[in-house]
Amino acid sequence: MVLPATPRSPPHLFTIKNNGQACPNLLLALKDCTSMSQLKQFHARTLRTTLAHHPDETLFLYSRILHFCAFNDLHYSSRLFDQIENPNSFIWNTLIRGYAWSVDFKLQSIFLYRRMLDDGRVAPDKHTFPFVLKACAFLFAVSEGQQIHAHIVKLGLDTDTYVSNSLIHFYAGCGRLGLARKVFDRMSDRSLVSWNVIIDGYAQFGESVTALQLFIEAQNLFQVDGFTLQSIICACADLGALSFGMWVHAYVLRKCNANVINDVLMNNSLLDMYSKCGALHMACQIFETMPKRDVTSWNSMIQGFALHGQVAEALETFSRMCRTDDKCKPNSITFVSILSACNHGGLVSEGLRYFDLMVSEYKIEAQLEHYGCMVDLLARAGLIDEALNIVSNMPMKPDVVIWRSLLDACCKKNAGIELSEEMARRVLESEGGMCSGVYVLLSRVYACANRWDEVGLTRKLMSDNGMIKEPGCSSIEVDGEIHHFLAGDTSHSHSKEIYQSLDIIEQKLELVGYKPDLSQAPMVDEYEDGKQHSLLLHSERLAIAFGLLKATPGVPIRIFKNLRVCNDCHRVTKLISGVFDVEIVVRDRVRFHHFKDGSCSCMDYW
């Protein structure tokens, strides 16, 4: 082992007691090391200090040296580890942990664990497994993690709370929520960390209702902390559960200390939640009163304005970020947000300018997401040839999102059946031929051209391939309770009243001249009366009818839909907002629509 040259050090730092034990000054000198350069000098001096007759003291000293360099220089720590003849469990665990926490060497953590097993002189303990499982979770190494789980059971460590928490984190991080829940349910002694990990797992993978249910249980057992609350705020954002999110915000202000209240991550979560729940004014309040902002804060605010169609505010926030916050420079995500804002506003020239600014001034290499924004921006503005030109000159292969953007634009801009069919073919190639949404979009192209035979053939092709259109689902929160509706739903306890309300809505809309756009009806309807009836049963219309019945007067009706709003429902919602003098906020798969006084914030551009 080649050691670095070291300057002469004060002799009193490296003395050995008569009984062979390392002088406390030796460990004090190690504690004073603040860089690898100092650590290497210290290491070199210890090699000159003979501790050969006292292996326990030597091993302890080397374990502390390894602990330092494992988090500063993994190459050096690996070489040092190889020089230790009989490493104990602490030394094995230290290097495994160092690999697990690194960005580039997580796989080495699993390899070192296997080497530990093959060595056989030291058995893994409860401190070994959390680090290895962390690496498995990051790498989505499900098979390896399950084998490690088997080792845990064999060693009888599956009852240890610390180890079980790591297993829950591993399974949840890999999306195996069922297995994570099994580990959680079998635990006889759960800590707050146990609840935090399982709640966060459900929240991160879209099982937000379950996350909220577990949060309510946990709250009865523990004083929940900031980690729990951030996960629940994330779940509220996903569900659009504004009332619950506001209650959590009040809980933070009432129960948490100043460190949690002023924490930038907590405030970023609240900002994102209010924005995604349709309460943009609350998101603005959070942003303006934050004691400290990071780049995520700025990005979230820009994206919030973009999603709500407030494009000018999004562009101004970006300008303000560049002008006033030297610590937060725009990053790749910032430009995805600003290009999305241009996209939502149809600002083609501004989008091109910001794209050039990103590359030329900020030296940020354009990623697939940036090209996707530009393609969508141009295509939705009817510049499909220009969009195709960008696709042909991209340095990477276009993904299915880009092809779907082009197909959607072809549908909306009536770009022609041949081009739409070509875009559909590209999407199917990218998706492996199994994408029901493509057939739905293509069927609308045929419907707009009144080619109903092709609509039927498209439906048959879907059926023959075993594909089912994703059902439309809309939710509405009334008095703190979330109600879900599917298209044509009759399972709700107030269905009779809802359908009576729909009849009233239809009658009033007919009086103001409403006629349905039958091209937006499902492919299965063969007759015009069937098509008109199916439009009436779209999930958002059921939710709006329920909102008109039950929502507090003067309070906006907030609808959250899993799919994009169709043209006919968009027009109907505008009419309802004017006829019934009600504000309706709809979040679809792409953006927010604020309907008021017969118009929409998107200005019919979405």
C-alpha cells in the first residue's frame, strides 16, 4: 500500500501508554481531522506507531479512521479495509454504510455484504441490514432484497424494530406496498418511524386514501413529526383534499416548533399542496412569507402559476428569481416549468427564447422533457411541421409522450387523417402496441371527419387486443369528505338527486342554445340519442351536479379528474358557471381550469 508523504507531527499527539492502550490524545487528534489530507497524514503516523502487541486497540483505532474516510473517500477506505486482517462487524458495517450512502457505489454495498457472508468470520447484525436494504431500495433490486429478507428471518432479526423499518422502506421504495404492509402488520412493536415509512410509501405511490387512514391511526398513538406531516401533505395534494390539507397546515402551526414551521421542505410541501388543490392564492401566501427559499420553492411557484393558466405571473416569477435570488440559480426543472407556462399560454416565440436562454446563457443541456415541452408548444399552436422538425433533430430518441403530444395536436387541429394515423403508429411502436389512449384519440379523428365506420373498426381493434379505455373518474370534496364518480355512476348514495339535478342542468343549457358535440361521445354509442346521453353522464358532470346540490353557496366547486376534459364538457362547464352563477375549478390530467361567469381561465386553449 503506497502511503502519502507526511510532515513531521508533534510527538505528543502519537504517544502510547505503558500498558499499550492508545493515548486519548491519539483519538483527539483524529477528531480534529477535517479533511482527507489531514486524515492521510494521521493514518501514516499511526502506521509508524507500533500497536502490534495490542490488536484490540489497533482495531478500534482503525475502525474510527475507516469511519471518517468511508464518507469522504471510498476508494481510500476500500484500500484501508483490505489491510485489516480481522475486521469486526462495526468495520464491515461502516464500509457497507459508506457505499450505501454514496451516489455511485450503492451496488458495492450489496457486493460487500455478499463478501461478508462468504468470509464467514463475522455474522451480519441488526446494524448491517438497514444499509444493504437502503442500497437495494435505491437500485430497485427486489430479488436481492428478498434474499436479504430471508437472511434476516434466519438470523431471528425480523422482530427487531430497526430492521423491520428498513424492510418496510425497501419494499415501499420498490413499489411493493403489499409486502411492505405485511411487514408492518406483523410488527409487535412499532415506532413512529414505522408509521412514517409506511405512510410515506402509500403517499408516494398514489395510495393517498390509505395514507390518510394510517395517519389518523398514527395520530392516536404518537405525536406525529414533520416527516409524517410532509407525507400527508403530499397525499392531500394528490387527492385534491383541500380541507384536510388546511387542517394539516393548522396542525403544523399549532403543534410544531419553529424549526418545523420555518423548514423549507415543509413550506415547499404546503406550497405544492395548495397549488395542486386549486387554492393558488394560498400557495402565493406561503411563498411570500417563507423565511427561506430554495430552487424548489421557486420552481413550484412557477409551475403553480403555469398549471393555473396564469402565464404572465409565471414569467414574472422566473424573472424575479433571476433578478433577486443569487443563491437560487435556475436549473433544468426551472426551465421545464417555464416552458410549460409558455405551452399553457400558447406563447411560441417566448418559449423559443427561453429554450435558447437555457442552453446559451445557463449552459443547461436540453433533456427529453425540454424537447417534449417545445414539441407540444409548437404542435398545439398548429405548427406541426416545425414540431416534427424538432423531433427529427433531437439528439435522443423521442419517447411516447412526444408522439402522443403530436397525435393529440393532430386531432385538435384537424391535421389530416393520414398524419394522425402515422403519429398513432409511432405511439404504438413506442408502447409496444398496447396503448388504449391512442385508439381513443384516433377514434376522435375519425369521429370529427364523420367516418363512423372507422370509429367502429377502431373499437373492434381495441376489443380484439384486449384493451379497455381508462374510465373517467372525477372527485369532489364536500364538507371534508371526498366523493368519487365514474362515468355513468349510479352507486352514489345521492344518485337519484344527482340525476334529477342533471336533468335540470340540461334543460337550462338548452334554453341558452347548447347543442352537444357528438364527436366527444364514446365510441360504443351508435345512435345520436345514445351519444348525447353518454356525454351527459361524463364523470365531471356528475360531480358538478353533486356540487350544485351539496356545496356551500359562494364556495367554489372543485373537481379533480384523472383524464383530460373533453371539448363538450369544457363548453358545458363554462355555461353552467354562467347560468348558475357559480365558480367551478377543474383539475384535469394536464392543468387547472377556472370557470366563472361563462368563461374559462384557459381562454379555450388547452
